[in-house]
Amino acid sequence: MIDSSPTPPQFGTFFVPGPTEIRPEILAQLTRPIMGHRGRAFEAMFARIEAGLRDVLLTARPVYIAPASATGFMEMAIRNAPEGPILSLVNGGFSERFAAVAESCNRLVERVVVPWGQTFDMNVVETALKKGKFAAVTVAHCETSTGVITDVRAVAELAHRVDAMALVDSVSGAGGAELTVDGWALDFLLTGSQKALALPAGLAFAVASAEYVERAKRVTDRGYYFDVLQYEKYAEKNQTPSTPATHLLYALEAQMGDIGREGIERRWERHMVMRDATIEWVEGVSLRRGVDLRIVAPEGVRSPTVTVVTVPSGMRGPDVCEAVKSRGFTIGSGYGDLKDTTFRIGHMGDHTPEGLRRCLHVTENAIAELAERRHLVRV
């Protein structure tokens, strides 16, 4: 009998900023036999998983796990926050999504908006916070649409001065960029499985501070599926309030073991090496090839997990992605307002500097060919 199933591609060719490439040994965990999720074996596995996640996020608080996208925990963050208006810091597509989720939950939202590719002047944030009695501030730690890191520790400090909660989206940050939930006093932190944690999509993770949970007890319309008090209650029993995605948890357990052996600080360092290699490559393409590439994020706020690159006038980001794909590698297209003018390289998860350099070499050749064909080479 002939096996007609496709041969899986070699690991190290997929550099989209989410979902990220998954190692074959992690994917193999999805084939394990089913387990009942209300028994001791599941609870023992859940306890091991949660301990690993606490080490990744540097928190002593329970880590909630849901069979959902991280957007679901955005809704939890808003629905369970104290009553009152929300201040949303918006500098790209996903920080805007957080604001939109708040509005969909019937919250009054005021935005502090800066251009895509920028971060926030904390003096402006402080002034905005002092203007009204805000219940919470929403902010993206790593804005995946632009590759910009925001100082969420400083945001949390400013929020607490006016008794507001700091609600943080670290979907493309957690597991790749420095993040300390307890040390930075973040009130609600959410992330997803498919970015720097290098797992299949379908799991969301969150941490709520003890103060956030205490205040949630006075919220009357927390909803049902994302009621933080239910997650808190079940976490004490190493359980989930609804049916878990058990096979994804198998993969999660294996990955937590591998991340633990690497060490979270060394994982951060590896991601910074990949970021720096990408920055050096962008600058080198301009010198070697005469093609004007630019990094969207300014120096000092460039993400360790994703770099967004602007192409020269006359070239389109989607065309670069297609040219790279024809050579056996995959990079990310631009997002939202930057869709046509940029491409994104996701240097996160289990990728290595060596593997990234192979991708960058292929991408450079693709760009050079496009530039020559369209007479965009700078003489």
C-alpha cells in the first residue's frame, strides 16, 4: 500500500509571527491516547503544566488555561475588571483590538493613540490617566502588527497611582521577551499558545493578581465562560471549569519541560540574539544590495520576537512573501494598515539564530531579484 500522505517540511522554514513553527516531537504529543479530565492523572499533569507556566511568566499566582484564543482572555480581562471607563493605549492592530473588546463589553473607552510603529510617552499616559476615574488600562506588551515593545511595567506603575488595573496583552511577547508578572505588578496578563511558546493554536493563558480577583467579586456581570472566579476556584484543584483541550495539554506539558531545561532567561537571550541578527541583516541588505529596507519600530523598542520591515516604493510586501515562499521558506505578510508596505519576520519560539540566518539569506535573494526586475536597486 502506497502512503500518499504529504511529507512534513523540515523544521526551520516557517517564520510567520504566529502561528509559529512547531517541532515534530511536540506535534507527536497530539497523538497520545485520550485521558479523562476529571481524574487524578489529569490533575497531576495539570499541576506540572501550571508550575511550568508560572516559571515562564515569573508569577506565584495561578495560571489560567482555556481552550480558546487569547482574544477570549481579553474579554475576561474586561468583563471581570472593576466597573468604570477603560483607558486603552493603541499603537497598532492588536492594541486596538483590546480597545474594541472593551467597547463590545459596553465599557466607555478612551484611547491614547500613537502612530503605528511608535510606543507611548509615559508623560502623556500619566496626563490621560489623571483626567478621568479609569477602572483599568489596556496595553499591548508586544504589538505584533508593528514589532514594537511597550514598557508595560511603567504603564502598571502609572495605573496604580490612580487606582486603576493594568491589563496586558503579551500574546507575542510571553516566552520570548522579558516579562515578570509579579515583579512588574501586572494585574491581568494574557497570552496564547501559538506565538513564542511554539505550540499549536487553541490555548489561552492568563494570570490575575490577587487584587484583581478580589475586586472581581464585586462585579455583577462577569459572564459565565470567562468568569475569573470560576477559573480561580478550579485552579486550586488543578482543574479547569470547562472541558479542556487535553491533547493540546499533552503538547504543552512537553514544551514546558523543554523550556524549563533551557531556562526562561536564556530563552529571552536567544530571542534577543535573533532580533539583533535581523536588525543587522536589514541594514546589510541596504549596503550589499542597494535596496532600501527599513525597520518599522524605532531603536530601543524593537521586539525580540517579531521584526516588521518596510519595503521600498515600487515593491509590495505580499510580493516579497510570495517570492520567499517559492524558495521554500515562509515569512509573514504585513498586517492592517501596513499590509502592502511591509513584511514580518517572526523570530520566536524554538527557532535558532542559525536557522533564522538561512531564512534571511533566502529572503535577501528574493528581495534582490524583485528589486532588479523592477529597477529599484539604488546605484
